[in-house]
Amino acid sequence: MAEPAAAAPERQTPRSRRPDQDVARPAVPASAPAPSAGGFAGRRRELTALHADIARAGLDTLSGRKGARSRVLLIAGRPGSGRTALAEELLRELAGGYPDGVLRATLTGPAGQVAGTARTARDLLTALGEPVVPGAPEDQLTERLRGALAGRRALLFLDDAPGADEVEPLLPDAPDCLVVVVSRGPLTGIPDVRPCTLGGLDSAACVEILARYAGPTRITVDPRTAESVGEECGGQPAALVLAGAWLAARPKCSVADLSQALRAVPVPADVPGGARPLYRAFHLAHAALPPSAARILRLTALAPAGLVDAHTASALAGCSVAAAGTALGDFAALGLLRPVTEDGTVPGVPAPDAAGQPQYRLPGCLDPFVRALLHAHERPAEIQLARARMLERTVRLLQSCRAMGEPAGAPARQQVAGLPRALRFGSEDAAAHWLRSRRGALLDAARIAVADGELDTLDRRLMATLTRTLLVHQGAEAAAADLYALHGLVLQVAERRGLAREKAAALLNLADLDGQAGRTAQAATRYRAALEAARSVKDPVATGRALESLGDTYAELGDGQRAADWYGRALELRLARGEAADAARLHGRIGEALGRAGRWEEALRQWRAAARTYRRLGEPAGQARATGGLALVQERAGRPEEALRTCREALEMARRAGDGRLEGTLQLRIADTLGRLGDPAAARLHRSVGEQLLEDNPL
């Protein structure tokens, strides 16, 4: 069949409605199928041709050998022509022959912006369960994607592709995979693409769609007019779905009434000829909505990532969650929204908590019409207020989601216990599922908040809460790629508003992730920028962290001298603030760096200073570690007997501290030294004791 549709203008927008007021319901078909569930009409010839193209040898397989890349099928047509529905029907028929499943990506965002190849590759890798390097460049991500698909037999569906430049980097080097692309026009530059260009449906298919919605009786009574309605709709499935749903919601209207109503919709002169049938059908449907329902529909254009559920609609329109959920279900029945199927949710059925709210998507073919009406009927201040309400609701849901990841009885759980049922989650698994299913929309909400620039502190609250929620439910490693994007957004806000503390924190977080990803030089640059920002506002915590991180970076690069210099600056700061424990730790870091640089005497002085400081603090375990570090430098300096005595002193300290794992490590070090001194029997004894201690004291 085809892509669904959206909503239409209202005569007057009410200005004094209570936020919790119920929404007037539009006339809805009693038993008409939702657009995504209505079956597939027409296009059998195109389907047959697509199947034949798959079986046909390509230009690079004429020699009898498999090609190096996947076969690419292109379904081209204007929005509303049913191109996505045709692709989905093809994928449904092919799915059984591709055991590695179907991967989906939409390459154009709700407002027509290009999603970006890096972002698409990252999302596809996540769907494959492959780890994603945070902050990885586009070429690395696409290479990783191609590698992940190599050897697999999967279907890759790229919907709403802007052009060949966005498709080509994603094509896998896997001849057993098949790529299906939906686009408005050709993919010039990609070899051996098999195009299938869609026009309008034939009369029989148009009548079939109308009958599916309005029932066979009225269509059978007046078949000629039904055919003329198909012509009025230009044979476009999206327009036919809207027209059929309009007729189904009005049992007393005839097909002739529908035809007359379509022709009565005025079309501005600037609307292209090919878009006029869908324009008429959409505005007919929108004009029939009650004012409150029409307003909800228009505001769905603001939904992040084009996905809307009852909470999003409720916050945008300022109505109750129940009323918003009912309205969304009605819109889906009218062909104005497309249900997004999820496990455990039923589109159109109210859910008891936040996790079970079904999601819907505004069809791309209707998005321009809905946005035009939104800006025609809502003042900019009202649009910004709607966005603020939506982001505020998102923050509350994230707080509730994060609380479910905390231990039972934790303060966070107690705080959310008083929230309305619709804002709570029934279990930790339900909260985690909600976070996974809304991941793209949540990240897009953060981008919207940053791009707005006028949302006060909402942007920072949203990103901080989303960061904590991802860490609680996914852990730092799994969430690293998303956290990298969020820290980048925080940096944008901080730079735009001149917030030096936030800028320093964002740069430090980004640099940490750069360092973990092996981009050491980039990490060093960001640590220096963070140091400058922290010093500009005299932030000692961020300054100290930046100094130490620079020391760690140069230690990673093997430059012990420069690492010791940066650790030394950090040490001065700690001593000035009287932070003895941190000073002791830094003495050890300097000693380690100087030892690697071969500056033995200076390294020994630093380790002795660390041991003295730990002794003054009454920390025997720290003193034992520092003394062990001193012994290691002595060993490397060519003084094994002295190192053996020092290591035994450290061993006694570790015993007094009750640190079994440290004791085991020191026993192994003594064994190594004894082996070098020519006492293998004693070395074996100490090694045996050390290995047993480590086994008894796992990490």
C-alpha cells in the first residue's frame, strides 16, 4: 500500500484552554484498519520486477563469480507514492531468505535535514550489537559497518535517501546481503543499481484501498465515482488512505460526497502539481478535526526524531496523557499518523505506565504540510513554550527511569514513588526498555534543546539527566558513544553562553573519551583547553584534574619527563590546598614517570616522599604501595639487593594493613628479584605464596 498521512488547518486556535482539559475526538472509523495494518494494494507488477532484479546477474557477475558488494535495489518515487510501503512488502517477502535479519535506517530527518552518514552508521552498528568507538570519524564508522556485515546474509533498508552520496558509504562489501533504497530520484554514481520507479496506482488498486477503509457497499454502489476519487488522489496511496479514512468516519456520506469535498479544498498556486492530490486529502482530513485535536496534530511536528507518544503529545499540547493517547490512536485510524510497532505495546490502547505508551510517526510526506500549518496557527512564543513543556516532561521521565536503575530503597526511588502512575515505570526492565526504544528521540531532544538556545537551563538539565540515566542502565563503556555526543552538546551550550566551568567539564569528559579511544594527541589538546577554561574562573577541582590528565597523557605517550612536569604542577596545587592524600598519590605518579625516564635519584626521592606522606596520614596500605614503588625503581637502577630489602619492608607493611592482594603482588616481585640474584628455590617459594594470595584475593 503506501505511506500514511497527516493533519489539516483549523479555523481558530483556542487560547484559554485548561492544560488538563480533555481533547475533543474527531470522527473516527469504527473498524477501519490503521495504515500500517491495512494490507498491501496494487504494485504486484513492481514487486515481481524487483524479485526478478534480485535473481538477475549483475554487471560484475556475468563472469559467473559473485560481485564484491551487495546488490542494490532502488525504489524511486515522490513522497506519498507508497514507496516505503512497497519496500516493506518486499522485505517481508524476502525476510525468510536472510537469516541475519533486517537493518533499517532513515537517512532524512523529520524536517528534511540529512541525518548524516556517521550518525546512521553508528545507529546501524548499535543495532548489530557491535561496539562503537566514541567520537569515531565517519570513514572509520562506515568501514566498521562494512566489516560487521561481511560474511552475513542480511537485508539493509535505507529509507528516504537524499542521494547517492549518503548511500554509497553504507553499502556493505558482502555479496550475500541485499540493500533496498527508497529515494525520490536516481542514485547516480552507484554502479549496477536496479531502479523501480513508481507512478500512480491503477484504478483497481485505488478502489481497493477506498473499499478497505470505507467498506465495499458504498464503493460497489458507485464504482465510477470511486474511480474518479482515485484520479482526484492522483493514484497516490497516502492520499487514498486519508480519503478512505475520511469516508469511513462518515457512514452517511457517499463516495460522491467525498469526491465533491476533495475538489472543494482550495490549493495555493505555489503547490506543485504532483503534490496537489495529497495536499487536498490532507487538508480535508485536518479541516474535519475538532480544534483541540487539530492542534495536537500540528504540534506533533515538534516531536524529537519524528516519534511521538502520549507523553510527548500531552506535554506539547498541555493536555492529559490519557487524552493525548486517545487522540494519537484516532489520528492513526484516520491515516494521519503511522503506528510504530513495539514489543509489549498496542497502538491506540492506553498503557498503565510510561514504558508501555505506544509510539507513532508522522509520515514524511505529510510533515511539510503539518509544519506549515503549525507556523500559520501558532505564535513563535507558543511553539517555544510547547517545546519547553516537552523537554521538561522528558527530564521527569528520565529521572523516573534512572531511579529504577538504583537499588531498592535508594533515595531516588523514594522520590519518584510519589509521581503519577503514568510517569513511573513498573520495573527496572521496563525502564531499560523505554530507554532503548526512545534512545534516538532522547538524543534528538538534547539536540533540539541546544539548537533552540533560548530554553534557559532546560538544555543543561536534560543533558545531565540523560547522561546519568545512560550510565545507570548501560554503564560507561556501553554508553560511551552517546555520552560523547552529549558532552559535545554541553560544550556547544557552554561556549555559546560563556560558561567556563561547564566548558572545562565538557572538555575534560570529551578528552577522557578521546584518550580511551586512542586519540591521545586530540585528548591532550582538549585537556589544555580545559585547563585554560578552569583557570579563567579559578576552579581548582577542574584545574587539578586537567593537570593530572595531561600528565597521564604524556605518560601514555612514553614521555616521562613531560608527564612528571605536569604531575608536578598538579602536586603544587594539591599542596597549596592542603590535600595530603592527593599529594601522596602524585608523588608516586611523579616517581613512576621519572623512573621510566631513567632519572633514578629523583624518582627515589618522590617515592620516599609518597611513603612519608602516607605514614603521616596513617595509611599503611598506601605506605606499602609507595615503598613497593621505591623498590621497583631500585631494581631498575641496578641495585637488586637494596630493592630486595625495601620490598620486604613493603611486604611487612602490607601484612599489617591486611591488604592480601598487595601482599601477593609484592611476593611475586620478591620472587623475580631473588631469581635475578641466583636463588631459584627461594624464588619458587615466594612465587607460590604470591600466586595463592592473588587467587584468594581476586579483584
